[in-house]
Amino acid sequence: MASLALPTEYDNTLGALYVGSLVLRAFRLPLIIDTPRKILQRLGRWVLDLLHLIFNGHAFYTYAITNYLKPLALLRIDWSIVGEMIITVISDTIVQGVFAYRIWKLSNRNVPLIVIIGLMSTFVAVTGFMLAARCVQTPFFLAADDYTTTMLYSSLAGAAVTDFTITVILCILLHQKQSVIKRTRSLIKRLMVYTINAGALTSLCAIASLIAYAVMSKNFVFLGIYSVLPKLYLNSLLATLNARWLFQKQTPSDHLSIPLSSVTPTHVNLTSQTAMSQPVDQVVEKFNPSFTNEGSKEKV
């Protein structure tokens, strides 16, 4: 009877299983971000999501499989964690830029407002890249000095404040678009709910990661929360891009229904219904200018 030998390396056992699960998740990515309006947009979002998956998977593989039962390896910052930081900064900047463009449309091109948001977003991006560069220079968790800690706090706090500010501004601008038309009011309320949900999730995640690092800086709890940020940014972007299609599906008729029995034939105006529906179309177009009335959508 053959004796069972205990494995001394886990790359071809646990590692093989884990790589298989990563490949399965990678093949599911196109289904998550299916049918965008432009091929370049689809490719860009798919590449960012795939890179985040690769970096996150490599970090787990390095610590849990390659360096299994080697606790000293946990003291070193793997290069894939730095790559994940960069992907987070890029995703954050892109999503904030999209929302800033919507603020630009809804505010009738308010330049001072866009400048403020641009400066806040730039601050978050710069501190994020500086933090990644610092981790390359001193790739050890215990070697984190005051400079590294300051950059981490600044990046996470800045991201939370910027997302919260964008959410508040969008809600104020949407509230100013309130109309006496019931359908327009209902649409604006739903747009405000979408905006709050998108901004609140990313802000709360950034704050949770910041608090976890402040309380438990000697473990990886803050990294576990931080690794969720790129996915939340992508999902918030896709959810808002889907908003127009969802609203069109929920309200398939773009015109108001006026019973003919309540008016006389001489008072019927064929263009009145279209005029009454224009505020709804204008609000949706400004909130989501990247879509046309083709009814296309993206799956989250």
C-alpha cells in the first residue's frame, strides 16, 4: 500500500485550485459589464476590473499559498498590493470624473463648482499615487512612518469627502429640477436615490478602511476593506449608467394620457403631450448624457 506523503509545497495543490477559481471569475467579467455603448468604454472597464482581480488574487496567492506557514512573509508589502492601490486610484478618478461631468450638465456649466470638485479629486489621486510610491520605497508594513500614515489617511479621507460632496451637489441640483408634473417629480426622486446609494457606499467603504487602519494597523483588516473599493466604484458607475434604461422600462410611455372624452376636438393639441414630457427627457439626458434613446443598457 502506497504511503501518503505530506506536501511541502502548495503551488500545485491549493494554488492550482485557487488559480482555477480566479479564471472562472475572469470569464464571468464580460457578463457583468455587458453591452456598453462604446467598445472603448467596454474594454477600459473590463481591463480595470480584470487587473484588480489579478492583483488581488496574486496578493492572496503570495501570502496564503506560496508563503504558507511563513508568518514573516506577512511583514512585506507585495507588489500586487501596490498595483491594487493604483487601480483603486484610477477607478476613483474615472468615476468622480463621470459624476463631475453630470454636475457640469445639470448646473448649466458652473465653472467654479467643477473647479472645486476637480481640485478635490486631484488631491485624492495625488495622495493615492504618493502612497503607492512610498510602499515601493519601503515595502514593509512595520516600516510605515508618519509620511506613509499621513498619505494613507489623506487618500482615504479625501476620497470619502469627495464622494460625499459630489453626492450632495447632485442631490441639490436634482432637487432644483423639481416640476409640477408628477412623473417628473417621481423620476427626480429616483435619480436622487440612485445618487445617494452610489456615493454612500464608496464613502462608507473608504471611511471603514480608514477606521480599521487607525484601530488595527498591525493586521490586514483595512486591506480587506480597501480591496472592495474598486469594485464599488465600478458598480456605482454601471448602476448610474443603467438608470436611464431602468427608468424607461418602468415608465415605457413618454407621453401623458389625456382622455378624449374630457376635451373637445377643437381643443386637442397634438404637440401638448410631447411638450409636457420634455422636462423628464431633459433631466434624464443631463443626468446620463452618454446614452441615447435607443434603450440600450449595461448589466451590473
